[in-house]
Amino acid sequence: MAEQQGLSTHRIEGLTDGIFAFAMTLLVLELQFPDASVASGGQLTFLIFGQMHRLYNFLLSFFLLAIFWVAHNQHYHHIRKTTPLLLWINILLLCSVVLIPFSTSLIGDFESQPLAELIFAGNIFVVGILFLANWAYAARNKLLTDVAFEKGHVFEGIIQNLVTPVVALLVMASIPFIPGWSSYLFFLIPIFLTWRGIVRKRRK
Amino acid sequence: MAEQQGLSTHRIEGLTDGIFAFAMTLLVLELQFPDASVASGGQLTFLIFGQMHRLYNFLLSFFLLAIFWVAHNQHYHHIRKTTPLLLWINILLLCSVVLIPFSTSLIGDFESQPLAELIFAGNIFVVGILFLANWAYAARNKLLTDVAFEKGHVFEGIIQNLVTPVVALLVMASIPFIPGWSSYLFFLIPIFLTWRGIVRKRRK
Amino acid sequence: MAEQQGLSTHRIEGLTDGIFAFAMTLLVLELQFPDASVASGGQLTFLIFGQMHRLYNFLLSFFLLAIFWVAHNQHYHHIRKTTPLLLWINILLLCSVVLIPFSTSLIGDFESQPLAELIFAGNIFVVGILFLANWAYAARNKLLTDVAFEKGHVFEGIIQNLVTPVVALLVMASIPFIPGWSSYLFFLIPIFLTWRGIVRKRRK
Amino acid sequence: MAEQQGLSTHRIEGLTDGIFAFAMTLLVLELQFPDASVASGGQLTFLIFGQMHRLYNFLLSFFLLAIFWVAHNQHYHHIRKTTPLLLWINILLLCSVVLIPFSTSLIGDFESQPLAELIFAGNIFVVGILFLANWAYAARNKLLTDVAFEKGHVFEGIIQNLVTPVVALLVMASIPFIPGWSSYLFFLIPIFLTWRGIVRKRRK
């Protein structure tokens, strides 16, 4: 009923901020101790050490979500308006974001199983690909601001959005070689993005 | 105390975005494995296959919610202001939206029982009827923008809002004939809406 | 560090919408069946009938929350700016709103106990008193728009905000006389507010 | 891809309001009775008295979160724009805020253990330090409004942001001396902030 061509972006920003806020807060439920261990009056120090890998998973997922949220922020800083297709790319993106607390609980509950690691990395890969699709579609269909086109942001955006899917592929490939440790490779994402930021700042 | 005649729509958009974001994220809890199966060190591959129907339910409900959110977006793109009655139609709508994670868990936990399928389809039917009521009321009481009246959006909106309740009725009618498979008919909703979008685009 | 005298109201609206959205969605968790009954393959029809009082509680709490959210909407429609004290009245209000899902679960789990009914009604009473305090404070400190003062909204607001605490007191007083049925008296709130709305509309 | 120098602050406000709203609402889950005690038809009066320390923890955490939210509100009242670094200080802040429901559940489940109290106070300390860093960074990098610089808000902000970490250190230091009671010292935060507010008001 509506030509959504001219649809403003504030609703999609509201839904996205809400979903990221919940997904990031839901992660903390991963840290809760099982009721049984609490009831049996378990020694807290011991319980906490047993949960260290969960704390690591929590921090990993929280900061991946934060990196994605910042990327979303950057995308919509440049996107002037949406089309139905862009809206649906965004919804697919949110669907894969919502799955992150679940795949995080998988690597928490099934610590030693490569399949859990594969599902987690696959989830991050899909999020990354959808961000890339989002940016490429917006650029091709001239939905970006003029400033974005003039200042070379379009190409830079493609490069930055390639980081997540490439690193996720690397993680997946490394699972057979470094079982249980592959997720550390995700730290390449913030390292690369920070380096890229510094390079671009210096150039100006 | 307030004549709400002139009440702006930003608060209702804020509450709605929050409720949709939370409902969409809550769905993922459906995918969690029961604690017992985790504790017994169950084989992950086996567990995941056993949960495939839950993943399907998650995706079905997530995309139905997304379709509803897009519809809400489209409605309030045209609605200039609210009245107390419109506000309450919207609140009834949100009440039925909030029930979707519950009725999704019903079809997950009671996979083979027609009553569960009936409740789920009934829930979607109620959401659809309330969207129709929302649009019809706004149109009758001249709460829409002038553009909406000029461009024939009002009639098109009635047609598009009829899709969900009609398909939900179809699903309910099909339960005795295709028990366990009726929910696949919900895919008629995106198919019809997409076809309608293409038709309208070509006409211009 | 900041004189909050001139603080705008959009942040308090954002936090409030978020908290109402979560509280309203959290209520649905009340409806979930206990894991045990699902595991034992209980008959769904039977389970649902056993949960009817929970569905009633869900609807009661959902619509009380909705009435409060509409009231908040109306208050901040007229409130131009906030002071630190108004901000804290609002935070106390949100604290009592957040407790509603908990006191709803009490009347669900302890169906026949007067203490549970007393806590639920007491919770609603506190929310009502804080709304009254919010409006009275804003009116006394001239934080309302000029329109609100001119059109007699201030006095009308006092009357409307008295409805919830008075009805809640009535409910509490009725517990010894109609144990298990007292909560039906809460329907006096929407009845009175609707009647009041009709009266005011006719007068104009 | 984007120079975030000129990035507006509305998205960070949206994410922050969502996370605070969710964290504040999640706290209420602390109050739920264990399923077992409900099933055994426990006496409600007895159960509630057994939960009194949880109610206290709920109120403590709720109002600490509220104080932090008000502080965030005050900070961003003066912050004109963000930089990538400020964005990430804010994300670290949100990460420590998200952990508060978890550390609150620790002091609820492990009532008598100093380690739980230490983790809770440590969590509050980290939140406080990050608020201080947020304000100091914004002031040093001239991201504040002119009014903030002129009226001495910058220095006042430093003082006010020192309250939380200093009190949290005091709480941690007091654990060996007043085990189980140290958290009462957190009430120094609202006392000091209120006193400071009164002093500044009188001075004008």
C-alpha cells in the first residue's frame, strides 16, 4: 500500500537498536549457574573457574555484536532512505543477529565439539555477508548520501564489510587444526578495522 | 485529561518497536536445548536433528513477525495522528503479537496435536484482523495523510491487510486434511504480498 | 553536573517505552507450561484448561500495563521539561511497573492465597499513587504546557489519576469478602476512564 | 568507512536506553521463587520472608542502574557528537552494565560468601570508572557543548563521576570487616549526589 521508496529510516533504527540491546543482554543469561549447583551449596570460587570459558564466550559475542552494531550505525549514517528490498536484507540481518545468543550457548554447552564451533562461525559469516549485501545494494541503488559517493566511502565500505566474512571463513577452516581455539582468530576483526581506521586518519 | 486527538505517533512507534524486538528475540529461546539433554552429554549432531522442527518454527514465526512489523511501519507511514480508539486497537494488536512466542512454543512442544496448530493459526488470524481494523478505522476517521487518500493507498491497504486473516483461515481449515503440514500454507502470505508489490510497480 | 531543569523528555520516554515493552512481553512467560508436564506428554487440552486462570492474569496485567502506558503518554504529552525530582518520581514509577510481572506470577502460582492477592493489588496501588504524584508535582512546579493549564486538564488529570489508587484500595478491602474474585474489581478502572472520556467529549 | 567524527548521538542513546530498560527488567527475575518450592505448595508468607534479601538486592541494583542511567542522560545532554573511541568507551560501559543482573544474582545465590560481594562491588567500580573515562575523554577532546565548558560543568562532572568508583572501593575494603553488610555503603552514592545537588542549587 505504501511506496516505501521514500520510507524514512528511523523505524528500522528503532527495531535494530531494540534487537541488539536484547541480544547483548540475553548473552548474560549464559553466565548464570545451573540451579542444581547453587542448591548443592557449591563453592563459588570453584564454580567461577568452571565458568571461565563461558565468560570468554560472553565477551567474544558481546564485542562481535558491538562491532556489528557500530557497522549498522555507520551504514545508516549514509543511507538516506530505504526500499522494500533493503528493509528485507535488514530483517534477514536481524534474524542472524538474534541467533547469536543461541550459537553462543552452543559453544558454551558443547565446548569440545567442532560442530558447535562451526555453527557459531557460520552464524558470524552469515551476519557478515548480509552486512556486505546491505551496503552493496544501497550503493548500487543510489540510496546513499552524496557525501558517501564523493568521499570514496562506498569502496572503503566494501573493504570493511569484507573483513567479517573473510575472518569467519578463516575460523571455519582452522577448526580441524586448532580445535577449541579457532574462535581466537575472530580478534583479527577488531585488529584489522582499527588498523584501517588509523591508516585512513593519517592519509587525511 | 488530554484530548488525544492530536497525539503524535512517536510513542506508539517506540512501544511497538520495543515489543516486536523483544518478541523476535524471545523466539530464539525456543531453540535452547533442555538442560537435561546437555547434562547427559548428548551427541550434538543428534540433538540438532531432533530440533529441526523448532528451527522451522523459529523461522516461520520470525518472518511472520517481520511481515507484521513491516505492515505496522507502512500503516504509521500514512497515519498522521491517533485517537484513543486507534491507540487501543494498536494495544490489542500488541497483545496478540506478544502471544506469538507462546503459541510458537505450543507448536514446538506439542508437535503432533491439531489443537496446538489451531491455536497458532488462530493467533495469526487475530493479529491479521486487528491490522485490518487498524487500517479501516484510520481510513474512515480521516487520520491518514492526504497522499494516502489521493493515490488509492486506502483500498490497496484493505486488500493487503486481508491477506493474513484469509490465509490464516485457510490454514485452520486445512488442519484436519494435512495434520502437521498446515503451517506451510503461511508462505502464501509473502508470495501474495510480493506479487502484489510487483504488479503495482509495473502499473506505474 | 547538569542543571536538569531544561532537560528534554525524550530519554525518559525512551527508557519508559523500553521498560513497558519488556514488562508486557515478559508476562507471556507466565503462560509457558512447566517442562515436566511437557515431558510427560500431557494432554494439551487438559493442560490449557488448567492454565485458564493464568491466561486471565496475563490479560489483566497486560491491560493494566497498557492503561498505565497510555497515562504516561498523556502525562508527557503535557510535560514540557523535567527536573531531577520529576525524573526520580518517574524512576520509582518504573520500579513499581517492573514488579508487575513478578506480582502477576505470585497470583498465578499461589492462586488461593489472600496474601498473593494483597501484594498484587498493593503493587497496582503504588503505581497509581506514583502517577498521581508525578502529575501533581508537574502541575505545582509549572512544568506543564500552557494549554494544559488553560483547558482545565490539570484538575481533570488529578481526578483521572485518582481512579487507579482508589480502585486498588477497593480491591484490597474486598479480599476477605470475595477471596479469589477481588481482581475483577480492577475492571472498574477502564469503565470509569471510558465513561469520563465520553462525558468530556459530549461537553465540548 | 564513515568518519564518525560528526556521528550524531541518537543511536547510542537508543541502544543505551534499550540495554538499561532490559537490565532493569531482568532484575525482577531474581525475585521469582524456585519451581520446586512452588510445586511443594510452600507457605507464601514463609517463602516471601526467605526472599527478603533478594528484594533488597533487587532494589539496590535497580537504583544503582537508575543512578547510572541518569548520569548517562546528563553526559549526553552535554556531548554534542561522538568519535569512534567515545563510542567504544560507551560500549565497554554497556558491557559492564549488562553484567549487573548477573553479579546481583551472585550476591542473591551466595549470600554469605565474600567473593560474591567482591564481584558485585567490582562490577559497580568498573561501571563508575568507565563513566569517569567517558566524561574525561569527552571534555579533553572538546566534544562537549560550549555551555558545559563555560559553566564549570566539566570540573563538577569529574567530581560527581568520582563518587561511584570511590564508594565502590570503600565497599570492597569493608568486606572483611562487615561481611554481608558492606553493600549498605552504596547508599553513600545517592546521599553524596543529593547533597552536591543542593549545594550547587543554593550557590546560584
